[in-house]
Amino acid sequence: MRVKKPPEIRSGELLNCAQRLFFAHGYDNTTINDIIREAGVSKGAFYHYFPSKEALLEAFAARLARESLEEIRPLLDDPKLDAVGRLNTLFAGSRRLKVELGPQLRTVFDVIFRPENIVLFHRIDQAVTRIVVPLLADVLREGTKEGLFDAPDPEAFAEMLLLFRLSLSSVMREALIRSREGNVEQAVKMLDDRLRFYGTAIDRVLKLPEGTIEVAETSFVRALLDDSR
């Protein structure tokens, strides 16, 4: 007799199966039937939790964001760090996750950043934003109290800083295309430069000296774009 599992356990198992298949074969080459077969569930059970493969990808991105934040939370709680240090740790933790998973995430990113998938991209971005904003707002609130930042409305500023990421989508897509064509160094420089501009934008919004917030790191960008690694 099949044991009935709690919904959060069953949906987590489906996400685990999807992650293994997406990373092994790519998002495009993985079907819902593949996931159902891997998880050992019925099609009806799958659709009970996820109405589509796109919804599954959205949930996967949100879980990845939660796991990333849980992983770096002990670093963020270091009492020796001021708010600037915590903000840089937040970005560094995000980069570290992507460096470790770069080759696998590349296949997923290739789908997310396609122009025809703009709706899916925004759904995923909103799911991740809901998770990240509260933590980012706490850091901005702390920095404002310490006199390090100028963020009178921490929640609004957190949302605005994350909105800057939307400008990365077209550059990410072009960088992925160029790296696939063999122009890896050109692709790495293109994305690395844009990420540095992102850091500069955050510095200016928070009225920090330029170069304070470090968003870009060449090893991070290369892990995402270089297939030969």
C-alpha cells in the first residue's frame, strides 16, 4: 500500500527529482513524464502540486534562493560585521552558490533568459524577490541606523535594488549566446562589466563610496559561462 506523505514532503521530492533531471539533461530535455517516472508518482499527483513544468521551475528557483540564504545566514549573523559587511556577504554568498552550481545552472539560465520566456522570467524573479527582500531590508535598516547607508524606507529600497537585476537579463542572454559560440572571454567581460555597474548603482543609491559593494567577481562569471571548466 502506498504511504500518503505530507504535501511538503511530496512536493520536495518532486523538486529533488526535477533538479537532478534538469541538471543532468537540461530543462528543455526533461519532460513531466520523466519527472513523474523518476519520482514514482502518478500524473494526477504531479499536477496536484505543480500545474506545469514552468511552475515547477519557479518553485525550484525559490527553493534555491531559500537554501542560499539559509547557508549564508550564520555568516550574516557574525557580530563582527557591520551592515556594509553583511551586504557584501549577502552578495558573496549568492555568488558562491552560483560558482558551485555554475555548469548545471547554465542550462536552466539558458531557458529563463530567452526573450520568449519573459513571463516565466518575471514569475521566477518575483518568487525570489519575495524571499530576499525581508533579509535585504533588515540589512538596510541596520545600516541606516548605523549611519552607513541612506535608506529611509528599507523595504522600498530593498525592492528597488533588486529591480536593478532586471537590467541584467538581456546581457545575461547575450553572454550565454556568445559563450556558446566560443567567445568565452568576450562573454565573461560583458557580464562582469555589467555586474560591476550594478554594484556601482547600489553604491550611489545608498550614498556609499564607489567600489564599496562588490557584486562582480570574475570567477563567478566564468563558472556560469565557461563550458570547458
